[in-house]
Amino acid sequence: MSGRMSFSDTPSFLDIHTSDTMEMKDAVASYEVGAAVKVAIVLKGRLQADFDGVPIDLDARDHPVGFIWAVPRPSMVRRYIHKGSEISKVMISAHYDWVVQQLLGKSPARYREIMDFFTSGTSVRSWQPSRRVLALADQLIYPHASDPIVRELYEESRGLEILAEALSAIQSSTANTLVAQEVSEPDALDRHYRAREIRNYILESAPDQQTLSTIATAIGISVASMQRIFKDAYGMTVKDFIRESRLVAARDAMEKDGITIAQAAWMAGYKSPANFATAFKRVFGITPSEARDR
């Protein structure tokens, strides 16, 4: 796969995996997973797998979709990778016992519908995520640049909020209906797609095309609207995202192509290697030298 991926765990027993990638060849990946409640927000593409032979098809080719299922015991997973497929997703795994005992176990009668769903075997429930959850998923894929400790709390808060909406989506048909109505509003999805359009333009354009006025003109909106839509979706300004995306590209070039720190600083738009090193450590928690030596 080629693109952006991240893996993290949190103090509240959540494992969070994000990806915004292109699959580069046909393949099948096999691995074991522990007992877990799994939530996927698939913003783009289609992910196919099976858990101990039970097929899972997470299809979001038409519009973003949320999925939740439970794996009550350790299972072998086969993940099917298809050359040319683009997938953008957030996958949240919560320890099965933590959800069933610590969360739902406090009032089992009230959450009988969820408990029955979790204990009925591996099956998937889908729902239309709210505008808020779509924004949270985007923020997890492209997190706000911050100190590593702050970022851990940032990721945990968003992961827990996504899990909460997923649980409410299977609690009752009423919850499902309310969520679906919220997302079906054209403005909500339009703003989501506009934010991704702005982000994709930045990632695919040359540095001299990344002024605020140039980006807004290319997208077809005002600078003020662009700033507001982007900040709502990603929790950072357009300029902050441009700086971070250049730092990400510079780090990739150091690690994959072996360019020097001075070259990486120039690539990221810094005239001073010292300023580059300061910004680099603020985003990644390590120095450029440490990244280059990995």
C-alpha cells in the first residue's frame, strides 16, 4: 500500500488504525486479532475481509458509511487487497471484555439489544455516520500537529466519541433513523467533501500553488469559507495543514530516499535547519536525525 497510515493505542483500551492509501498490488494478508468490538468509518473505497471464514464487506464507494461488529473470541483474519483500490478509513478496536463488562455490564437489561448483537456471532451492522463523526474520522487520519501526549488524548477523545455513536446506532431503530437523517442533509455531506477536496488539492499541488487565494480559487469558494470548512473538518487551519503536510513529505523523503536534513528542511520550506528541527520534533516527537537513522 502507498499513502498515509497510523497505528496507536490509548489508555481506554482502544486501538486506532487509520489509512488513506492506494493498494499497489493484489494480495491476501492473514493475521490474528484478539476479541474486540470493531468500528470502521470508511470515508472512501471498499474493504473486504473475513474473520474465521465469515465474510466482511465494508463498501463505501458511493458515500461514507459506518460499520460495527464484534469478534467475541480471537480470530484469524484474511484481508483482501486489490490493486488500484483507494481506501480512506478509520478502524477502532475496543477490547471485547471492556465493552461488554465495563460499559454495557453496568445495566445489561437496558443494553440487551446491543448485548444480543455482540453475542450472536460475527455480523456487521452499518449506519450513516453523523456529520460530527465524519469530521472526527478525518481528524484522526490527519491529526492536528501537537505534542505526543496531547495527540494521544486527542486521538482517544475522538475514538471514544465515534464508538459512542456506533453503539447508539445499534441500540434502537430510532437511533439509526436519527443518525441517517442528520447525514442525509446535502449541506453536511457537501461540506465534508469540500474539506477533503481542499486537503487533496494541497497534497497534490506544488508549493507555489499553495497560497490561500490560489487554493480557494481552484476549489471555487471564498477564502473565508474555505478556512471555516477546513477548520471544522480537521481542527486546524489551512496554513497549519500545509506546514504539516510538507513536514510529512520531508520525513518520508529522509526515511525512504535518504536525503540529508538540510535537503529535507529546504523541501519543507524552512531556510533554517534549526527551525526545521524544532517544527519536526513538535509534530513527530523525534528529531530529524532520529527519523533519518531509523
